Amino acid sequence: MKWYKAYFPFRVASAATIPLIPLYVNRLGGGLVEAGVAVSIFNLAAALTSVVSGRLSNPKVLRSYVLGGFLGITLASIVFYSASSVTHVFLASAIAGFATAICALTAVLLIAEANEDSLWDKEISLFNRVSDSGWLAGLIMGALWSIFSRGKELFMVSAGLAAISFTYAFTILKQQPVKQQPAGWRRAKQVKNHAENEARTNVLIALYITSAFLMFMSTSLGYSLLPSFIVKMDGTNAEVFLAYVSSTTISVLTYPRVERVSKGDDVHAQSFASAGRALIMVAFALSSLLLKGKIGILVIVAAMSFAGFTWAILNVAGPAAAMKLDQERKGKIMGVYNSAIFLSSIVGSALSGVIAENLGYPTLFIIAALLTLASIPLLEKARRKLKNLNTRS
């Protein structure tokens, strides 16, 4: 029985509540600034947690990490429910950021510890399909709840769902023996014994993390204000919801096929996905300049559907490639990789409003496209270095 089925209710809980943080801040009397601070606190807590937990990770503590993450979302949901001021929302956002980051990190590391690297793409795809199915269900639940109810009971529902995840994971994980050495440890150790190869690996890691930062910063830059952009294009809240649901649905359907798309070359698959995301940003820019009304909205929804396809590739190939850079240090590398993603979200979100307000949406989307394209040469350079390193070892 797959332990990562425990992530389904956890992701339902997360999707039903975390996207509503800005709305909840508003209901407690906060403005756009406070809403932005709450989101930044979430991402900053997640970034710090990723680095620290990645450095401290080993097979024996991973189970404690995932259980702590599920409990964290339970606690965050209770704090959200009990909040009587924006300060309480800030606290809950920090707890939720911690829980989200530690669960994201632990999932791929548990998969890596239990499987040989040749199976990582397949297993991460299966995990993400379960995870994103939960996210999709949570989005639908959160949207319906926000339409038909203005109460806070949704947070207690989320707390209960996260508690179910904890109980299920605790039951399943305690039945599985802890591996004393990670998969691929001996091969990684041989590479690590050579100082020259270690130096090359450090350069490779820096290249890869930089490319990830650029790509995900461009994503945050382009998508942070997408709901506002759709409304400006004369779209409705229902059409905003449709855009996000279409993206997540395509991701869920794509996960079983990612292994065939990547064909074992995870870094190159990310270059392909990045090029696709650049085209999506261009489509957004052209829609803003040339199209209005329902036709423009249709183009945006179609582009978001394609975004779901590229997102599935990145969600699988990204962590798989990161862990293959140095299997002995995969916990630390994944911590830095995830931290870079969360930090890029902070930077992208902060810049998106400034650029859109002063230069307009078309410029915002073109800049996002250029940043995405800038990540591709770095990815390909990392790919060549990785091949050379594997040849030498």
C-alpha cells in the first residue's frame, strides 16, 4: 500500500485554505499590503524550512518529518479558524509554510530512499498524481465554500483532513522498515571520494539551482496577478476558477506520461517544459494586446491547460534531476532546490505588481517569458556537465 496516498487529504486541506489567505486577511480588516505580507511569510517560512530540514534529513528522520508536516497543517488550520486579528493570520501562515515545505521535501526523499534512481520518475509521477488530485479537489471545495458560505468552518474541515493524513501515514509508515543506506549510496560515495569530482558537482548544483530560480521566478511573475488579469479582460470569477482547474486537471492526466516524455533525460525535459512556459507567457501578452472578452478568456484557459502539461513535467523531472546530481547529498540539494522555488515566489510576486502597475500586463508577461528562456541555456549547460561527470565516474 502506497504511503503517499496520505497526501491526498493533506492536499485537499491545503488547497481549500492556503489560496484563501488573502481573502481571510481582508475579512479581518487587513488590506492588500497585509495580504501580501501573509503570503510572503508563508513562502519565507517554507524556504527556511526547506534548507534546514534538507541539511538535517536522513532516512531515520524522514518519517517524523512527514508526520510533523501533517500535524503542522492541522495546527495552522486551527489557528486560522481561531484568528481574531491579522497577526494571528501571520502566525498561521508561518506554520502552514513550514508544514507545506517539509511535506514537499519529505515526499521525494522517501521515494528516493525506497527506490533505485531509474524508478524515481515513475514513482514521483504517481505521487504527484495523488497529490495534485487532492489539490484539485481542494480547489473545488474551497471555491464552492467561498461562494455559498462566509464562515470559518472550512478551516476546521481542513484540520480534520490533515489529521486523517497523519493517522493514515503513521499507520502505513510504521510497517515499513527503515533503510540504513539510501538507494545508489555506494555509487554516489565513489564519486564523492574524488575531490575534483566533488568540485565539479558543486558547480553543477549551482547551475541547476540558478536555472530553477529563474524559471520559477518567471512563473511567479507571470501567474501572481493572473486572476486580476482575467478580470481586467472582462472575465468572471468563475472563469478565473476554470483557468486554474483546467491547468490542474491536465497536470493530473499528464503525470502517468511524464516518464515517456522525459525518456530518462530529466534536465532536457525541463528545457522543453520551460520553452513551453515561455510560449504561454507570450500568449498571455498577445491576449492582452489583441484580444478582449470571451475569445481572450478562451485563449487564456487554453494556455493554462498547456501550462498544466508543462507543470507536470517540471514537478517530476525537477526533483528527480536534482537528487541525481549527487545522491549522497540529495537531502541537502533538495532542501536548497525547494528553498529556491519558495524564494523565487517571493521575488516574483513582489515584482509582478510593480511591473504590471508601471509598465502594463503585456510587458509583465514578456519579461516572464524572457526569464523562462534564460533558464534554458543554464539547464542545458548543467545537462552537459552532468553527462561528463557521469562519464568520468
